[in-house]
Amino acid sequence: NTGFYPVHLGCFARRSLAVDYATREAECQVSGVKIAKGELRLLVVVPKYFGEADAPVRLRLHGARAFLRALWSEHKGFDVSAIQGVDHVAEAQRAWVLAALRGEEG
């Protein structure tokens, strides 16, 4: 993704948020808690000032709920299943992931 600068919250959510399984152990860049290899995480890609994608901020999906609640308080009704990577989440985890992406406690 290069040359984008989402200005609407819906566009930001579709273009700048993604869910995936961690390919290696890492640290949540907000909480400092370890993200285990294979753990679901939220990637937030913030565009640089000239519109190109910067390196993603990696968050534990479980710990990103407060951020997501704040995001959706400004954009009611966004379908979180439209976030990149949701369609690649294992069926057994999908309901939990969708609830986490909506910012629901759990």
C-alpha cells in the first residue's frame, strides 16, 4: 500500500487496519506485552506525511480493544469483518476476533 492517505474513518479502518497471526515473537508496541508466535494481532499502518505506508504498529488483539472502542465511537456501524485479514482467521476464532475488533470486552 503506497500513495494512500485515508482521511475518513471508514477508509482508515479498511486500508490501515489488519489482523494476522504473528509470524514471530514480538512485543506489543502499546502495552509492551509479549505477542507470541502464532498469536492473533492487530496491525495499524499509519501513513507517512507524504502518503506512503509506514511500518505497521503491532498490537496484541486482546489488548487493542480500548483503541478500537475509541475508534468506533467516532464511526458507528462500521462492519469490522471488512478489516483486512479477518477472512483468513480460523473459523473457530472468528467470533472472538470480531468481538475484539468491535472493542467488546472478553
